[in-house]
Amino acid sequence: MPAQEQSETRVSQLELFFDLVFVFTVTQLTAVLAEHLTWRGAAQVVLMLSLLMWMYGGYAWLTNLISPNSSLRRGLMVIGMGGFLAISLAIPDAFGATGWAFGLGYFVVNIVHTGLFVAAGGAGPVRAFRSLGPLNLLSATLILVGGFTPGSWQWGLWIAAAVVQFASPYLNPIGAFTISPSHFVERHGLLIVIALGESVVAIGLGAAGLELGPVLLVTALLGLALAYLIWWVYFGGSNETTEQALIAVPALDRARAAIHAFGWAHLGMFLGIVALATGVEKAVAHADGHLSVGEAAVLGAGLAVFLASDVLFRLILRIRPVLHRAISVVVVLLAVIPAAMVSGALGMGVAVVVLSVMLIFEDRARGVAWSDTSHWTTPTGSRP
């Protein structure tokens, strides 16, 4: 595909609809973590999100190459959505009574993805998929069988599936996949925006049933400010910088860079968002009271994981600067957690201050004033 054509490929409305269904899994995972704020609960969330992000990434790569522009393709995409919906509904008790539904939904999602890729992916991707497809089928089968097995067997089978998935890109010639940078960047950016909405929803969940007073209102507004600042950390005002960085990667290395930046680094970002949303909910619910160690830790650690993953993302694509963000990872852990143990409002306030200071110093290092909007662009790259 010519470079100019790649830069003009955009996300379809059906893909956005697909993402809305997928993000329901983020809502469910946040609810699981909020209800089971233990090491075991956290491990369950990490494992399930790892498995889910692999298949979501698979669909992002799919529609990057294949436009859902026919009735058959759209119909199969809807079936894939149905599989993700089944998975989402099964998440609350996926390591118990509804594991079978999680596994069955995952298997359907995998089969639809494979069928679409093989039917319309083109010669290069089909050659690459001859080895990737069986590994995907193997991992989906492990998840399906694991859903019907109890206890440690389920853990073992699902962990094995995750290992297969993490190894797959290094056992296959993924360089045969052509990446359209504009579509790839926009698709993942839109998913981040939708997922950040979970942090806003968490504000409402935390405030549910509480009397609205000044402290609660301020804490809720701090939660909104925190979500906005995370948005700014990721986008910096536009997708254009990330798109140009991906375009700058040599074509033969672009698929590998995409796996690292939009696969593994984005997995960390989504883990951070899930944990942070849980922490925001707890902080709002205890706005004028202290949080437990676990509740405070999930707030600070969630933000730290997101920032660390963003640093990794930028290092992979050679987007600068990163120093202030790397320093902020440590500052967040040292400052936000103790503050949240004093009160939810204080923890949220410290998180907002740390991010704000980080962004101010970062812009000063680049010689950009916050009052200067000349570096802002719209999602299409044009001036607002």
C-alpha cells in the first residue's frame, strides 16, 4: 500500500461500535478488581486482560488490512462483537461458574478473526497467518478447555494460553503484515479515550448513595481532572506525532514495532487504567476519610503503571521527551499512596498536582508554553 494511501486510511464507524462493545470488558474487569482487591483478584484481572488485549489487537490488525465494507464482513464482525459480549458477561465469575462462557466466547472471537483474515487478508498476511493462525487456535482452545476445568487446572491452562500468545509474534514472520499508520494510531487512540471514560464512570460509582457536600464535589472534580491529564499524557494534543513516529519506522520493522508499542505497552496502559479507575472509585467513596493500604496502592500503582507503559511506548517509537515521565513514575508511588491513606481527596489532589507539574516541566523543556496552542491539531492532523 502506498505511503500516502496509508496515511489517509481512517477508522470506520463499525470499528468504533466494535470498540464500545470491547470496552465493556474494561468495565467488568474494574468491577472485579474493586470487589476483590487482593493479590488473587489482581492476578485474575491481569491474566484476563492479557488474553483479551491479544484478541482485540488481532481485530485492530485485521481491520487495518481489511475494511469491513461488505455485508459478509460486517456480519462476521457483529458475531465477533457477540463473542466479546459473552466474554464480558462472564468476567465477574470467570474463575468459577461462568468460565465456560468466557472460553466459548473467546473461541468464537478467534474463529471469526481467523476466517476473516484468511478469506480477505491478501497473499502476504495469509502466508504469515499460516503459522500464526494455528497458534491462535491453540491458545483459544486452551482457554476454552480451561473454562470447563476447576481451580488450578484453569489457571494453568489460561497462563499457558497467555504464554503462547506472547511468544507468537517471535515465532512468525509478522513483517509480512503491512501497517497503515494513520488507522493503527487512530484505532488505539480511540480505544484509550473510550477506556478513560471508565474513570469518569468510576466517579459516579464511588459517589453513589453519598450526600453531595463540598469535599465530595471537589474530589469528583479532581477525578475528572485526573482523567483529562491522562488523556493529555497520551495524546499531547494530537495523534500526529505518534503517526509520524510510526511512519518513520522502516516498513520491514514496522509490524514488530507495532507489536511492542501498541501490543505490550498498551496492555500496560490498560492495566493502569483499570487499576486507576478502581482507585478513583475508592477515593471518591472515601473523599473525607482514609483509604486502606490496598485501596491507596491501587490508585498510585495504577497511575504509575500507566506512566511507565507510556514511557515504554515512547521509547519504542522514539518519541521524546520521556525523562519527566520516568521520574514521575517514582514520584507517584512515593507521594500518591501515602496521601490517599490520609484521605481520598488528598490522594486525588496529589495525583493531579504531580501530573500537572510533570506536563508543565515537560513543555518548558521543549520550549512550549501552555498558553501556546500552535502545536495543537485535530485528530485528522489539520489545524483547529
